[in-house]
Amino acid sequence: MVFEHNTSMITGIPQEIKVHEYRCASYPRRTTLLTNFRHQALTQSNTGSAAGFSDQDYQASSVKIVPSA
């Protein structure tokens, strides 16, 4: 049986909103795995800022930055 992978998945990376929570659901290097398989990744602006990742880091990994979730 042969399966064709013509469809892609859209993945949203949420921004943590809990007080004193500095982790993020996915970091830029990890999202590269998604985008390398032609999946689309979206995240809210400043998602990784508390963990030390900028919007530019995510954009370099082909993640689309959206204004709000």
C-alpha cells in the first residue's frame, strides 16, 4: 500500500501565560523538524522571549509569527 503525503499539518505553538513560567512548547531548532517535512508552524509574537528565543529565531526556522492566538 502506498500513501501520498500531499497534505501538510498546521501546528500552533502556544505562548505560556502562567506567571513565572519560562518554558515554551517548542523551540526554534525543534520546529525546523516540522517545517522540513513541509508542515506549517505558527506562533504568537514573543512566544519564546522568556526562554531566550526571539521572533527572529522562530522566523529563521520558517515559523510564521502571528499577532495573537
